[in-house]
Amino acid sequence: MHREQGPARDWLLTAEERAFVTEKATRRQLGFALQLKFYQRTGRFPERVSDLPEEAADDLAEQLATSAADLQDGGWRGRSNQRHRQAILTFLGVRRLVSAARVRFAAWLIGELCPRGGALPALVDQAHGWLRDQRLLPPPARELERLVRAARRRVEQDLLTRITAALSPAARASIDRALDEADAVTGFTSLKADPGRVGLDSVLRASTKLAFLRDLRLPGAVLSSVHPKMLERFRRRLSNESAWEVRQHPTERRHALCAVFLHAQQRAITDGLVELLIQIVHKIAVNAERKVVRELLHDFSRVHGKERLLGRIAEASLGNPDGTIREVLYPLVGEDVLINLLREYKASGPAYTKKVHTVVRTSYGGHYRRMLPEILNVLAFRCNNVRHRPILEALDWVRRHRDLNRRHAWLDQGIPIDGVVPGKWRDLVLEEDVAGRTKINRINYEICVLQSLRECLRVKEIWVEGADRYRNPDEDVPRDFGVNRAAYYQELGQPMDAARFTTDLRRTMTEHLRRLDQNLPHNRDVRLRSRGKNRIAVTPLPPQPEADGLEPLKAELGRRWPMVSLLDMLKEADLRTGFTEAFASSGDRETLDRATLRRRLLLCLYGMGTNTGLRRVAAGQARSFCTCVAGFCIATACAKRSARWSARRCTPAIGRSGATAPRPAPPTARSSAHGTRT
């Protein structure tokens, strides 16, 4: 990524800091300056060079007129490094964490940091930041992590106690019943499931779940005051447990955890139901249009050159105004061409629109109309502006008159039209009786209401109570944003200074627009069109030439390992790089040993990456585990070799000239990563 010339602001040495750094020997100045600026930025010292951002060493080397190439990891250890760190702490005025400061630190952890949720590494980093701002020396890494864990555990326990006390006896009984009948529609297993495919059955099933959760009357006041990250943490913890495992928790803790989980699921199911509504309304219109287009394609052939034909017709008509159409026009245009012109007009004009709406009405009235009462029963739509209030009034009218069996309603009953029914649909919605009174076709009106509701939901002009994605736009900013503004800006990686943010953004946009303006007129692969749906046409890139030596390398790999499966490749890659260590558990601890967890992770990756599916992998896991165990039983023995391979640069087996590189020395007799004896 392009970076502006000169050092970044976070790594800029002040005059006082430069004088302090230059007191050291020249070969130690860069490492000393990096530790100083890293501590000022994070509140801790780096353990190795890889902890530093890529641009840090270059920026400071430029300011100190030294070279970043001489920086090595060995410079971070030893007694000299300890003296350097002590000098930095003295220069910054950092004090030790004595008992009074420790009590204040613990109170801050419990009162401010841990209630905001977040993963443990993020909490530890924020704790370092607080100690840095208070000019306090952080305790050792293990002790600091222990303090953060203890504070988070206390906050979670206090929260669960408050939630349990706020639950009614009826809610506790319903939770236990959902755990006992886990496979029922409102059981624990079903409540964890996704809404399902787009269709009427999914809407009815999601409505039943949402009605059950609403009847629980969970303590919304207590749960709404909890930070979303902490709620998400509890939700993830319980989503990985079966109903039987949840029942093993102590009663008070089980009820509190289920209340948090069901509160989060209530918002997720609400979002899923709104998404189903949006997709179904869109599906009805799209399917109707496709059906009409398929029918019309059999009836007409598109006529090209309409302007030329119109000119010839006008010229012939003016030249012989008294002649008949058969004598004047048919010789020029032809009867078949005129018939195709008429069919094309009907296929693209008001007649086409009316036919599409007829198909939409049939689909909605005969099948999907049953979903409307269920949706209106469980979803509460709201709006923050006056412009879209007519849609809410229309929904309220439909809700109040849903049991009315008449096909029409009179316009003078206070039914909103403006802002609900588009102009092109008014002729289909508004009808007149023999007496000249205006009446409304109810099914057509409901279709217009749903289509208008869909458009407003997509842009959050209308929001839904109890939803997450479709929540009130005023709630998009966290409630404690005003108090913890600096922490949120730091988490987003954005400056708090609005002028600096807009200046950087304007500079970036100006640079990109300048490059676009310079390159686009001379770019033959990109064209701007004046008509059609796709106004920007991009020419597909030609295939890139194959890298030198790639074909011989493939041939050599195929000769050496002709029958290596993808699962074996995954195992070998993990043994050499240890990439499965990057997978973090959603809980506080792991009960499985690392070898078993590694096997299961690789099998899951194999099942999802090859579209085999987790069920098929689980069905054949006995055989798969047998083939895997030989490779994983040597994981401990290969730990040193894995570290060596990770650090080693990968070189091709065949060079540019095609000469074969020397083979590695044969290993001793043992089980290889592929489960065979070597």
C-alpha cells in the first residue's frame, strides 16, 4: 500500500526523545528507539522484531540515519536490554504498580473494561493501554492475564446472577421444557437452527419460534444494558453445546445462560424473518416477470430498425394520403412486421405491466397471502420520519381488517394511498363501481404495501423492534460511545481529529480520481457505455504466462508423489506450518487434547473445502481417523522440524534451466506424515 513520504506520526521522534536516544551507541540506537516508541504506543515492550509494524524500523532508521537491515532479534535479550528498558521507564516517568494503584486497576477492570466484552487478547491490550496512560508499570504477562481473567469471571458471574433473579418462574419452566423437548419446533435444537430456505413454510416456522420467545418475556432491561460483545460471547458458548450438555450446568447458571442465548436468538430470528419477507416479496415479482417473459418469447420476434420503418411509413402515408393501408403500407413493411411490432409494444408497455401484476396477484393470493397475518402478529414495524408513515398506517389497516372476507374496501375508510401505491399500479388498485364510488382491490393493495415495505426495510427507513440488523438506526452507535469514545476510535483504527480524517480521506480520493482520469481515456480494456444495464464494460484479462520452471516442477511432484490425497496435503501442511494453532476456541478452555482437536479441525476443513460435507466425513470418521493417526502420532517428534521448515525459504525443485535440484537426505525408518513406513 502506498504511504506518504516521511515517518508516520506514531513513530516520529520528538527533539527530547532524539537527544535521549542518541546518548546510546550508534549500533544500539535503532533498537532502543523502537522499544521507546513501541512502549509509548502499546504500553508494553516488544518481545521480538516481528512484533513491530513493517514501517516502524524504516521510519526510525530514516530519522536516526542508520540502516534497518542491521536489526536482529538477538538485540532484544540480555542485561543490556534490561538496562535499556529501565532507562525508558525512568525517562517516561513510569511508576511501579503498588497496592493502591493495583486496587484502582482492579476496579477499572471490573467497572469499565470487562463489561465491554471482547476476546482476552484484546482485553489484555486495552489493559496495557490503561497502564500506559496512567504511567504505571504493567505486571508480568502471565500475572496481567490472570488479573484480567479474574475480573472478567467476576463480571460474568454478577451478570448471570442478576439475569437469574429477573427471570419469572414461567420463563424458567419454559426454558426447561425447551431443553427437554429439544427437537420440537420451539425446542432448543430448533431454536438454534437457521430460518431455512426461502418459502412460506420457513416464514410460518420462524413466526412460531418468535412468538414463543416473545411469550418468555425475558428481562430485556437487564439484557439490553449488557454490551453486545459480552452477549455474543455467551451466545457462542451455548451454541456449541447440545441440549444435554446445557442441562448439565447448575440450575441458576443454566437458566441465565439460556436467557442470554435466547435473547440473542430472538434478535437473530427476527432478522431472519425480515430477510425472508424481503426475499419472498422479491421472489414473487421476479418469478412472475420471468414467467411472462417466457410466454411472450414464443409469441413475437423483436423488430429492429424501428426508426427506419417509421420514416418509410410516414413518407408513404404523406405521399398517398387517400390510399388504403393494404395498398400503401403492406408493400413497404409487410403484415408480419406490423404484427410483430404490435406484439412487441404490448410486451413492453402497460399491457406487459398488467400481465406481470396478474401473475403476481395469482401467486400471492393463492399461496403467500397466509404469511401476512403471521408476520404482522410477531413483527412490530417502526419509522423515525414522517415521509414513510403512510406505509405503517397501511400495515395497521391491513392488521385490523385481516379477518374481513370482502375483496374490496371503500376509499373513504381512511386507507392511505399516497406513499404506498406507486403511480403505475393505481389503475390496478383503485376501481370504480357502477355508482362512481372508488373502491380498493384488497389483494392488489396488500401487494403494493409489501413491495413498499420491502424497499424501506432495505434502506432502514423502516425498522423492526427486537431486531439486530434491521434495528433502529439511532442504535447503531454504542450507548457508551460518548464515554469510551477514544477506545472505540482506537479499535476502529481511525483518528479522533475530524479534520485529520477528512484531510486524509480527501487526499486518498483525490489521488485515486486523478489516476482514474489519467488512465481511463487510454485504457483499451475498459469502456464506458451510454446505454444498457451494464454501463462499464471491462475486457477479460488474457491468461498470464506460466512461470518459468513451473511445468517441470509439476512433473517432478507428480513423479515423486503421484497418489497423494488432499487430506494428506492438509496434514503435511499443518505439520510444517502449524496453521491449526490459529483456530481459537469460543469457550474459556479446551477439554480435548491438541492432537484430537487437530485431527477434527483438518477433517472439518476437508469436508467443507471439498463439498464432501461434515455429515459424510463424520459418517466415515472411523476410517478417516485410522488413516490420519499415523501422520499425527509423530506431531511431537516433528515439532522441531516444523519450526525449521516454517523459517526456511521455499525454493523450487527445478531451476530455470530444468536441472533437478539435489534431493534431501532420506529420513530414518519411521512413520511418515502419510502413514507409510520409510
